Amino acid sequence: MNGPLANPDFRRLWTAGFVSEIGDWMFMIAMPVYVYQLTGSVTATATNFILELLPALALSPVAGVLADRLDRRRLMAGVSMLQILVLLPLLAVDGPGQLYLVNLVTCAQAALATIFQPAKYALLPQLVKPADIPAANALTSLNGNMARLLGASLGGFVLAAGGLPGILLIDAASFLLAILLLSRPFAVHQPAATRQRLWRAWADGLNEIRNRRGLRLMVLPVGLIGLAQGLFAVLFVVFVTERLAGGESETGLLRGIQAVGGMAGGALIATLARRTDPSRLLGWALLVFSAMTALTWNTAYLTTTTSVYIILFAILGAPGIGVFAGRMAIVQIHTTDTTRGRVLASFQSVFDTFQALGMILAATLTTPLGLPHTLNLQAGLLGLAGLLALWHFRPTTTTGQQPASTHTATTTAAEDTRPAPQPAASQPAHHEQP
């Protein structure tokens, strides 16, 4: 076996993340449905949805600091244990009077999931060879698509068959399995982080972005990707409803089919990622994503047949994994082990902030510009992000300098205001084996 999956430590992390995300998706899908069954209130259901989203914005800085300050494996195992314990108050829910417990648990579960993710992605580069980092990210994204499909399906089925106790039992089992997979130490060493006040540690993560050219150049592309994603989240529903004359079933089908395409394209992207510089992977994946998105939106001028859009939205899943794998690998590679969690969390905050801005823009631009022009603007933002990635990380050589190695993208070490990290040097000896 070649690539990231040849490493048993990565396989354990990969599997632990998969089962944990199944639990997250099952819970996220089941709880709003349960709230509506419990209350019959659309407002109460919407509130539960919002409580699932807020922790990501509020806790990203804290999650990044924890991922750098604590042992990442133990942090993920501890978070999974807390996720089991946090479920227990739901056993006391027997009517609308306990809705506050449902909302509190929903918020707590979302907060714990927010802490789990930076630790996982900060640990990943320590487990694989530098050349395998993009492929490892692609495989992890593939996991996310599989967990989304399986967890979302299980959430509705288990709630219908076993009610809330069934959801709690299977959700807890998924977290327990993640704990068991994370119980044995990985063959890596995480450098000890300096003990600082929370705000100072978070500020150091921001300074890492400011001081490293490779990270600075990623801020705008990540922001544009988030902006496009926010526009998509709102415009997709409008597009299916107004342009395709679809309803709830068509909306759910086309939204879910992207995960199927992501799964099908995940293996291909993982293979390409091992042979392609992460910056070129990101740039070209964004350009393909942009072109395919524009084609999807404008095909409505020719046909509104649902089967055509099933194919188009499925295809969109593959370049989406390429975008994720490329942008994650660039950030991971240009960051030291001691600050990687904070940097990843800061970039997630950039993405989430611009995504929220994109949702606002979707509501404000659609009326004056019209839906078709706003849809094409969304596709254009992805293309602009791709061009910026290819331009920013184009190979550069100057007198007396050598181009950076592939695991530090295509920028030169001299272009950073301090030496670029060398992940290979910090890897244990077993990572050098074929």
C-alpha cells in the first residue's frame, strides 16, 4: 500500500475522524427534526439550526489555542468523551418544557465538534510524509462526504425507528469508537507550546500568518472561497425553486448528490494530490470548479430536467475536494507544528466570516442584479480565487536563491520574513520509509 493510508497512525486518525463525524452529522440532522416534532414550531426549529452554527464562529480562536497547547490525540479523545457525557441531559426530555435542554446540548455538541477539527487537521501533517499531505487531506475530505451521507441518513432513520434514545445510543457509540481508536499514542512528538494568556496565544497565530508569505497569500483566496460558498448556500435554494421549478425533494436530492460526487472523485483527487504541487492543485481545482459551476447555472437556459442536474451537481463534488485538499495542504505546510492549530483555526474564521458575508450579499444582490447575474458572480469568485492562487504561488527564482521544495509549495524560503518550516526535518524516522 502506498500513500497516506500506508501509515497505520494516519489510518487510525482517518477512521476516528470518520466515525466521529458520523455522530456529528446524525445529531445535526436529527435534532432539528426532533425539535419540530416536539414543539410544532418553525421558530423553535430555526433556533436549533442557528445554535448548531454559532459555536464555529465563537470558538475557533479557542479551539486553535487548545490544539497547539495540549496533546492533540488526547484532546480529540477527551472531546469525544465529553460529547458522550453532554448527551446525557437529553434523557430527561419528555416534552416541550425541556426544550431548553435540547438547545443547550445542541450548542454544546457543536462547540465540542469545533474543538475536534483543528486538532485533527493540525495533527495530520505530523503523521504522513510532506509529499503525502495533500492526498491525506483529500482522503479526509472524502471521509467527510461519506460521514455526511451515512450520518444524515442514519439520523432520520434512527429517529423514526428508535426515537431520541436511539439517536443518543448510536451517537454515543460513534464517539466511543473514536476514543478507542485514539487510545494508543501516535509515533510523533508534538513540540511543547509556551504557556501564554489565551488572547496572546491567539495573537501569535495571527502573527504567524502575517510573517509568512505563503500564509499571507492564502488569506484573500480563502476569503473569496468563503464568499462564494455563502452565496451558494442561499442561491442554491432559490435556483432550484425558481429556475428548475423544484420543491423540497429536488432541493434535498441535488444538495446531497454533491457528496456522492465527492466520494466518487475523492480517490482520483487523492492520487492527483500526490503528484501535484498543492498550490497548483488548489488553483486548477478552483478554475474547474468555477467553470463547472457556471455551466450548471447556465444550463437552465437549455433544460430544467432534474436528471441533467443530478449529473452536474455530482460532478461538482470532485473539484470541491480538490479545493479543500489544496487549501488545507498549503496552510499546513507553511506552518510550524507549534502554531498549526491556531493558524488553521484563524483561516477557518476567515472562511466562516466571508461565508456569512456571502449569505448577506445573496439576499441584497439578487433583486437588483437578478438571479442569473448573481449566480454567475458566485462562479466568477471561484475563478478569481483560482487565478490568485496560481499567480501568488507561481515558481519564482532570484539570483542566489533556489526554488523551494515541493512540500513548501512554490514560494522560496527567502520570501518569508523568517525561515519557512521544514516539515520533513521534524518527522520521525519511520516517515522516511517507502
